Amino acid sequence: MEPKNHPDSHELHDWSLYGPKDPEIANLVDQLAYDHGLRVREIETIILRALNERLASEKAKSSS
């Protein structure tokens, strides 16, 4: 991805290495995995769907 100016660019760069800072995200992932038996790929699919839906919404707002 092309580098862009963003106030959180350092955190965004580290995201893939260290993950989210909000521990609630890890807790929710743990619940889905350990309490409900979801596999990592299934959890990632949920996250991807949510992010893609939000991205589509943002693109629709910016093109209106």
C-alpha cells in the first residue's frame, strides 16, 4: 500500500505486527474461539466482512 499521511500512521504500520491496542478486541476473539469454537479463519472472515462493509459505506458517503 502506498504510504499516506495519517496522524496514526506509526500505529497503522505496526498493526500487522502487534495487533490492536484495545484488549477488548482480543477478549472478543477469545470468546468466539474458546467459548464458541470458531476457528481463526472464521473470525478473520467476520472481521473482513465488517471492515469491507464499513469501507463500502465510507466510499458511498464520499461519492455522494
